[in-house]
Amino acid sequence: MVNRWIIFLCVGFFCSSAIAESIKPKTEKINRQEIVTQFSPTLNSIDKLSPFTLGNGKFAFTADVTGFQSFADDYFAAGFPLETKSRWAWHSKSGNYQLSAANEEYSAYGRQVNFPTKMDSPAAQWLRQNPHDLPLGRISLLLDGKKINPEKINNIKQHLDLWSGKLTSSYSLDGQAVSVESVVHAERDLMGFKIDSALNKNSRLAFEFHFPRGYDFSVKNTPDMDWQNNQEHKTKILKKSKASLVLERIVDDQVFTVLIRWQGKANIEQVAAHQFSIQPVNDTSSFQFTVEYLNQDSPKASAINVKKIAKSAKKYWNQYWSTGNFIDLTHSKNPQADELQRRIILSQYLLAAQSRSDIPAQETGLISSSWYGKFHTEMAWMHYAHWILWDRSDYALPMLNWYQNHLDVARNIAKNRGLEGARWPKMVGPDGRESPGGNPLIIWNQPHAIHLAEMLYEKTGNKKILKTYSVLVDETAQAMSSMLVWDEKNNRYILDSPIWISQEIYTPTESRNPTYELAYWRYGLETAQAWRVRQRLPINKKWQEQLNLLSTLPVKDGKYVAIESIPDTFDNPASREDHPSMLAPTAFFNDAYLDKKIMNNTLDTVLKYWRFDTKIWGWDYPMLAMASARLGRDDAVDLLLMKSKNNHYLFNGHCPQVGADLAVYLPANASLLTAVAVMLEKNAAGEFIGFPKNLGWDVKVEGF
């Protein structure tokens, strides 16, 4: 049995790449710049839900139509914040609590186990909210020393050049023409602004820098900035000269420097404790300044002008768009082609601008705060799989390296719960500490580390990857193995309660054998076993026993249901909301063990009866599309672009989540790109599985 399994495993894993190579599509030369330029957005009026973001993947600045953040309060009231953020910026309010203070005892893995799920205490609330991400400040344009009334802005033309990473904002202010160029450096937390207007000549324009206490901690998602508690933070002038202002910011345990430099003459005024303005007093209509944010570990910052910042940004974005895979749908006759191409281009831009930090991205990226700034590890695959599939694997490495660097954290969690190996936390800040709440009962985050490592290996074929991530893969699988429970009555291994399954509507203590998680467990253990074979290590006999005796996926009335213990998915309308997670095994890893006829019937029933108008998420639609494509259907694009709740992409490319108070939701953008890559897989006839030619698709690709 074992020897046959090894032969099957080797054939399955090693020959699949050869088969893929034999049907690899011929690449065609595409004018990438032309397409990126075609879908670079231009605003001709104020759109409070579509400000534009400039960023380098680790630092970002979001601007209104003035090229600054002059109307931040108006935009926030409409539902979209204007912020300046860097992923290193965190702070914790005073408190000395241990995670064990939130522990509750459950029956798990055949014994009593503590999980930090108790939330009715100050300790639990503090541990959930801290550390918290910190907004760096706000930069606004003033007219005659006062805030600008949006009604004074006319003749608006704001263009975001995606190819060069430059934002150009032109408008009339009080009857005078204003032109602003805004750029962000490719590597540094550094912005540059060039302002041309006759209003500069008579010193009518000024630029305000305002620093908040942080966020309103009482709001989990998209909180407003705290401008009230001025006594709880400090802004010190470290140095002031004719051409620069250096400030030190102290917010709880976070200390950083703000370095403002300008060209030409200007007056500096400290308006309030945390509020400064710079007013040009030169005789020319042009004024330039730069702003850089430096954390305590930053190297000494050299002076650099706006032109050089723009040159740096242009080089970064030109290189980004010129490398990796590319798709051109512009020759298609299908009426959905332009909208899909727009979403693809803007999603690629938004992710490269916000989602490349060593600390993994939160779901709102570098635009606003969500879940107190924390990263959700169950979103790791949604955030990072697309980088690998679009041949930008280097951008996925920060996630895998994060796993590597936090193995000790995961080992400690496993030890505390009586598990082997490394059990990954669900909701984490920069220190990797688990956050209390229902989070520790989520388990579908666990196999992601294995899945991403396997994708990277399959994509590159680099055997060094096996060595680099072998411990990560093996210890992740060890924890998965020790989380399985033997069901003596039915002679099988099960995933037993407590589980907060991916469709987050079921009581954790009543949840057993959820479909997605159960299939993912098989995928994870089989893949980890394959890694052992590739490295000429003996197979893990315990894992093999568990794989041989693992529960089958729950089926009822010819359809896969979400969970075995409560198989009411298609009987109870209340169970048909949130993620239709029973589709995930086909969508995410094309599970070879399930019955495609049953899965096809399941998808049909989901499309007919799912309550898309209630609780649903932006990555669910890409999941539907991937399932459709891999089942050989022709409705993948229809599902990807379904006109339904939480699948509307704004003019700036973002996908807000109604009901969750999220103006931004990067897992939707990232999953859309993953879905497109899956839809570009080829069938036996050599056709793209998600773009049938008979539906008017003319698809050109580079890579894939």
C-alpha cells in the first residue's frame, strides 16, 4: 500500500509539471504600456469614494482631487478615508496583560484544551486591540490660511498614471489654475509634491501637517483618526531651518521622525501642539516639498528632490509592469472584456502599491485600518497566491518568510494546546501574538503555509525551495496531524469541534468535519508527504494512516454541504450565507478526490439558492469563478463579474464590503487575479478553461 502510494505521489506531483509544460500557451508580444495607460483612471469631478493611492508596497499616501488630503473629513463621512500609512507604524497603549487571561477550556483533540476566546474582560479587549496600526498624519492644502471649501474647486482633471506611479491634479481654486504633481519614492517612506499656481506668488497657498493620537480604538474597521486626545502624544521640533523642518513624534511606545524639506522661501508656523503649516513666500508660481517618515531603525535620510523621487517611482512601476505575466483582453468581442481588463489592471496596481511589506498586509492594505491593523493568516493564500501565479514570486516571499520567522510563536501555540509541530495563529500584529476572540478556533489558516510553499516550488522548480521551507512544511503538517481525532465508532479520522469553520455561521462546539477544511487537511498532509519523498526522507507513517482513513467529504441529496455535523446547507435558508466554502476544494486546489458531478450540482444549487444579498465577501466571487472554470463550465467570467453585493469595483479599483464597514478589501482584488490565472489554465483541447472562444473571447497572454 505504501509503495503504491509513493509511486502515485511521484507520478502525480512530478509529471504534472511536464504535462503543464506540454500545453503551455505560446506567448504573444503585448504592448503592455498601451493597455496600462488605457486603464489609468482620470477624474473630472470630486468622487469621494474613489481617491487615488500612491505607494511602494510598504508605504502609501491616499489623496483627494487636490493631490493632498484637503477634504479628508468629507471623504471619510462619505465612506472613504484619506490616510498616510507605513506597515512599520504600530503602537500599544499602556497595559500588561497575558494572553492566558482570555483562556477558556474546551474539549478538543480528545482532551481538555485552553483557547483564548473569552472576551468579557479588559485584558481580552486590550490584547485584541493592541498593538494597533498608527496613521502617520495628514497633509492638506490651505487657501488664505483656511481649509478649502470643496465648492471652490472647479475644472477638475486628476490623472493617475499607473505606468509611472505619478498623480497629476489640475483644477481651478478661487478662479486661479492649480497644478499638483504627487509621487512616492520606490523604496523610502518619502513623498514629493510640486505645486504650480499664481496663488503661490502672493502667498495665498499653504500646506498643513496634522498629526493624530492614532485611531479611535472603539471602532474595529475603518475607524476615524483621533484628533481629540492631544495630551496623550507628543510632537517635538528637533530642527528648523530655512529649507527644512524635522519633527519627532512620540505615540505611546512608537517614536518616529518626520522630515519636511522644500525648495524656495517659506514661513513655518506651529498652529497647535500637533499642527504645522508651511507657506511659500517666493516670487515664482512653483513650489516643491518632500515629506519623509523615518522609524527608529531607518538609516540616515539623504536629501532628494521631487524630480528624483518621480524618477525612482517611474523606474519601479515601469519594471513592475514590464515583468511578470500579462493578459490582454482588449481584442475580445465579449461585452465584459473591458470591465474585466480594468479590474485586472487596477488590482495589480493597488496590490503592488500596498501589499509588499515584511509585515503581511491587513485586509484594507495601507489605506485604512481594519481589525485594529492586524493581519489575518486565513487570508494568506488570498493575499499572496496571485503573486506566484503571475510570475512575481519574489513578492510572495515576505509571506513565506513571515512564517519562517514566526515558527517559534507557532510552536509555542502548539505546545500550549498539546499539539505537535507549529500551529499558526489567526489574527496577529507585528509580534505574531494570537489575538483573543473566536480567532483561535479557526483552522483553515493552517494549511496555507504548505499550499504557498508548494505553489512556489511548482512554479519555479527550484529544489532550493524544498530545503528552505522543509521545516516550515513539515512542522505545519505535524500540527495538522495532531489536530485530527480518531473516531472509533466509524473507524476514521475526523476534524472535531471546536472549529469556527470558514463559513462563519455555525457554533464552534457543534462543528465537526467541515468540507473545505477536511479537503484542505488531505491536501496539506499529502503535499507535506510529497515534500518528504522529494527530499528522499522516509514517509511519515502516521500521516499515511490518517490519509488512508480520513473522513470523506459530507454529501447530502447529491450535493456537498458545508459541514457534516450540521448538514443543513440546502435545507435551511439561514445556512446559505457567508462563504459557500464547500466549493473551495475545487476552486483553490482542484481536489482530485471529490466527485465533479456532485460538485457541479453543488455549484448549480449555490447559484440558485445562495443568499448573496446577506453576508458575502469579495473573494467569494473569484472562488465561484475558479470552481466554474475547473468544472469545465462556461460561466466563470459571469460569476467573477456578478452584479451582486460586495462585488462592485469602484472607479479607483477598490471593492468595498458593505456591512463590514470596509471601503477597501484587498483579498477581493488579489483573489480576482488568482481567479484569472486559474481561468487561463488549459483543457485537453488546448483552450483556456475560463474564456470560451464561442463567447467572444480573444485572449492574448505573456507568460502563464
